[in-house]
Amino acid sequence: MKKPVFYHAGCPVCVNAEHDMIELIGRENIDIVHLGNDRSKISEAEKAGVQSVPALVTPNGNVLHINFGASLDDLKK
């Protein structure tokens, strides 16, 4: 089964959401992508429909934007 993917940029809002996702879903059940550290994944996140982080992409392809930390456009700068 495909895992959900959690995208974030390392800001305090994102880190708090990451901890909550791990607590809710379990670290082994989710892929975490830190776009601040791995900028090559920004285009992957865009293709998945992510507009801002933190965001969770479900195995069905739904994008759940959680709170607001930063837009993907801001991460490209």
C-alpha cells in the first residue's frame, strides 16, 4: 500500500504539524519530505497538487493543506 506523503519546509508551523502527523499515523506509515532540505522535491510536490506547506498527500492523491507555513512559490526563491 502506498504511504501518505507529508511535505514541509522546516518552519515552526511545519515542524509542529510533522510531529502531530507522526503521532497520529506513525513514523513507519508516512513519508516525510522536508522541502527546505531537499529542494529537488518541490516540483514533485507541485505535481501532486501541493500549493503550500505543511501538506499531506493521501495515497488516493488528495492534498490536505494543514495550517499555513509557506507557499511553494516562497520556497523556490
